[in-house]
Amino acid sequence: MRKGFTLFFFLFFTDKVIHNLLNLLHIIRNFEDSKHYSVMDKTGRSLISLEGLDRNDIIRLLDQAAQFEARPDRKTLDGKIVATLFFEPSTRTRLSFETAVNRLGGRVIGFSDAATTSSTKGETLKDTIMMVSNYADLIIMRHYLEGAAKYASEISPVPIINAGDGANQHPSQTMLDLYSMRKTQGRLDDLNICLVGDLKYGRTVHSMLTAMRFFNPTFHFISPDELRMPEEYKEYCRKNGIRFEEHSVLDHDTIAQADILYMTRVQKERFTDLMEYERVKDAFILKNSMLEGTKDNLRIMHPLPRVNEISQDVDSNPKAYFFQQAKNGLYVREALICNALNLL
Amino acid sequence: MENQKPALMVAALENGTVIDHIPSDKVFDVVSLLGLSHIDTPITIGANLTSHKMQSKGIIKISDRFLTEDECRKLSVIAPNIVMNTIRDYKVADKKTIQLPDEIRGTIRCQNPKCITNHEPMETVFDVIDKKNGVLRCRYCNKDVNKSDIKII
């Protein structure tokens, strides 16, 4: 009789322990699922930077984007409202995100310029986010202050996608760059990438270094002396075993080895010495004649807007890829939106 | 005889706090942070003293004053690895090295004028990247704080 009781209690407690263990596993799995996003964020599904993503996460997101390219029009966001809050104007990014929502069957609310909002009356970002989160299922925001998106993700009851916070992060741009590289080269591993122009302040080139650390790249940093890659990023490359060479001229020999030529704008306002700007401004302009003898698979990319750093005569060269690159942003953003809303 | 000189220069405390191993260039930052210029109890401040561990050090003895957790946290930011002795009845009741924690909340201001923390009514958060060299990174804008420019809130 006593043995029977003992056995009953043993089984009862064993069952409890197993139940609790299963619960714990479930919690761990949910945490693993949300770790790609900021751990601190309130919803667990915001996308603030690519810092926490590993190789598999990046490949998974790119595969999802490829599925959206195959079939961009869906009704995945049917009944959902997405807010696009652009505290500083950014036509390309906003149109790309809003097109992505529309193609997925969702609706868009928001503003494209903070001058028309209560923030000019002194409303805090927190209040704006709390108000908008009453109406929308997801907030896509661009802000001129660094860290604004991270802060928003900590207070918002709905997920936040960072569409650029000052000079800090712009994860969807980096993802579309990676998508474009993989699409044109058939792989992300072992690429030879030339980064040209403003490497000191260029947010996109810095994010690219971080995201490419899983794919064994070789970088060539080509820039005027005033706009060289900052030491902290070179140190990051050394620590992560990323090969790089620095160049102060855009010469043919360097371009000839490249798989990707990533151009950025050399902006006059970045120079403390305007004489120096006048001296170097023409040295970082890509002309069609410079592309002779380059590899067949070479593609020229640019985050846009372009001013004069890529001559108009390059546009008709089949190696020019910057407009298709911007188009790829649509598919990548469809994938990011669906991930944030847990709809994949 | 030479070795006894520093001991003679500084009187023993009955009750209070002895802050030792302060880097010489940080002694007056500690004085300012603890508001020692405004208190009435006896204080002894020593700077540029010879030290076996750190060549040159500072020491501060404060009578009848005990440091709060918040003050210790702030001290750890401007002068990591200082030693704090709590004295009660002429005896060392507690001795601890004040080290930087893994994260620092609401204690220092971000130096980046474009950081969100300088524009919203919110708490700053810094991750301690390198405890030995005192490298701090703003969790919001990701900018490192220049050690010599740290501003306590």
C-alpha cells in the first residue's frame, strides 16, 4: 500500500518536473526566436540593428526576401495598419517601406516630415510613440537623433523597425546591400569588395563590415585622407579576421580585382579644409572608361542619392546595379516587416 | 624613519571613511563629486604621495561621513579601482575596492550631442566594454565615452 503511494507521488512529481522542464524549453525557444532582435525591446520583435544577428539569421532573412521577390504581392498584412514616422525626410527609404506595406495588403499612416507634427510643439518622442502605438500594429521610424529607435523599442507596445537613426544604424539598407551582393554574385562568401568615398561618416559602409564578418570578405578601403575608415572599424576588422587594404586613389588595378564596387558620396560639408575638398573631389568619380578590363561579375552599387560620384555614362553599363539594388530593398523590407509582425 | 612620515602627516580616524589609491590626477574630482568643500567635519586630503602599487596616489580621510551606494557607483566611474575603508571606533570595519560594474545607469551623461539621451527625459545606460581601462559605451548611440571627458549627472 505504502509502495503504491510512493510510486503515485513519484510519478506525480516526475510528471510535474517534466511539465516544468517542457515549459522552460518553450521559454528558451521563444527567447532564441526573439534574440535576433533587441533583447531589451518591449515586444521582442523590433529590429533596431543587425548587431545581434549571426550568419544563419542573415541567410534566413535573405532567403525570405528572395521568396518575396518571386511573389511580391500578397495579402499577408490584410487588416494591419503600419505607421511610418519620418522625423527627418528620406524619400527613398519611406517610399520603399510604404510600397512594401501596400504590396502586402496593409494600410499606412504616418508623416514624412517632423515639421508638421507635435514634436515641433515640444512633444517628447515617448509621447509620440505611445500615441501612435494606439493606432498601429507596427511602427517604422526614421529619426535624426542616434539611439532614438532603440529607445522607442523599449517603450512601445508594438514592434519598431529602425529606418535610420542619425549616423547610427540603418539595418534595412545593409540587408538590401547584402541581398544585392548575394543575388549578383550567387554567394556572399569570399567576395572582394571595394568601398569608395566617405568611409569616415558613411553609416552604410560601417554596418556592412559588421554584417560581412561571417562571410570571409576582402575589403579595399578607398577614400581621401580626411575621410578614411576610422581606426575603431579597422580594429574591428583585425579582431574579426577581416582582410583589408587602404588606398588613397581610385585606381584601375584595385577595381580590376573587385567583385563589388560600392560607391558613396564625398560630401563637401564633411571637409574642414575646402582646398582639400577641391583637390580630391574629382579623384573619387567613377567613369565608364575605368571599368574596362574589370571582372565580368563586377557590379557597381551605391546607397543613393548619387550626385556626381558615378558619371552618367556608367548607367548604361551592364555592371551598373544601383537602381536594381534600390528595388531589392522592397523585397528585403517585405521580409523585415513580416518578421517584426511574426507573420512568416 | 622616512617610511613613517606619511603616517604622521595623516591623523587616525575614530569614525568615517578613508578613500585610498586614488590616482593623483583624480583627487580633486573625488573631492568635488562628494561635495567635500561643503561639509564641516575634519577632512584630510593627500595628493602626489608615493605608492608601491601606482607610483603616485592620493588619499582622502573624512571624519563622521560614510559613502552611499550611489556615491560609490559614481566614484567607480571617475576613478576605478580605488580602495574604500569604513572606519568605526578606530578600526577598519569594511574595506573594499570599488570596481566598475558591467553597466552604469543614470550616472553619467553621453557626450554625443545627437544622442537621444540628451534630448528625452530618460535614464542614460552605459555598457562597460573594458573594465581595466574604463571604456564605456552608450547603449543608445553606441559612442564610446572619452575617459577624460566624463560628466557625472
